[in-house]
Amino acid sequence: MPRFLVVLDADSTLLDDEVIELLADEAGCGREVAAITARAMAGELDFAASLRERVRALAGLPAQSLTRVRARVRVTAGASELIRGVHGLGGAVGVVSGGFHEVLDPIADALDLDYCRANRLAVAGSVLTGQVDGSIVDASAKADALIEWSADAGVPIGQTIAIGDGANDLRMMAVAGLSIAFDAKPVVRATADVSLNERDLSTVLALLGTLAR
Ligand SMILES: [Mg+2]
């Protein structure tokens, strides 16, 4: 049974990119969508409403574009070292994302993550409809995922670590035993237990000692 659980945000945390912005580039509306993303991550907009608005801008985009976006997305430096390290110390690790399973799943598989939850893009007739399938992974859904996975793994909530960069990570960071702001927005840095400002996820390993013991 894992002794601790690490839950990572995806966009701008596990990944260097905001996947919605790569998708929007494909749809020719990258700049508009990036501006909305920046405001949502700073906590100025309701996440779910802003995500619906951004996904609506993708309506009509061929589903094939997802292949190009998968090829463009970059995993953050130190990610595989962190994940191997967590497993080596007897921990479990998951990713929860306001982004999309369609892009995140192959990355989660390749990195050997134990848990992965994200939104799904609705597709009809091989184009994106501009809708999200099912309920949106927003700030409270991220906190719910952390609580659910800790129960599933048999890890006490005090032995959980949440790592994120945006305002939609604040709820899961509030319920976790330890919260880490990773190259984060000011509102997140101000709230987290620890702030890491270098974009190298392996630096998290140094903080795991006390929980792994
Ligand atoms: Mg993020």
C-alpha cells in the first residue's frame, strides 16, 4: 500500500504548455483563448464558465488536430525523475487536469502515473463540437479527485501532496497535507505551504523526505 500520494496539476505544472492554447492555435484563435486562460488561472474568472467559453472557440476543429497537439505538448523538466522517485519511495502519483484526456492519457501512460482525470472533448462527425463531454473538472472536482485517490490508495489525507500553478488548484491544495506552488501565479504562491520557482519537477523530491519516512 502506498505511503503517500502526490497529485499534480497538468497544464503549466506537469506540462510546460496550456493544452487549450495549443488547441486554440490549431483553430486560429490562440491569442483570444490565451488571454482568457491567463485570467482564469489568476483567479479572475470562474474556471468552469471560462473553460466552456474556450472550448466553444474550438467548434469545427478537425479531431485530427489532436494528433498535432499531442506531438507539440512538452512534459516539464524533471517530471519522469519525480515520478520514478515517488514510486521508489513507496508513493503513488496522479494527475488531475482542467485540460483533456485526449491529450493527457498517452502522457500519463508513458510516465507511468497511477491516476489520471481530465475533461473530455465532444466530437461529432470527426470534428470537435465545441462542447465538453460530461461534468467539468474544476477546482472542486480537483479536490474531490485528491480525496478519492487517497481513499483508494489507503493514504491518509495528511500524507497527500498537491502541486499546482493556477487558481483552480487552490481547493485541492487546501485539502492536501502539503501544498506546493510550482512556478505559480501570485495568488497560488501566496497560499501554498512551499513555492518552487524553478521549472524542474525533480526539485519536489527534496520535500518528500518527511512524508516518505
Ligand atoms: Mg495549471
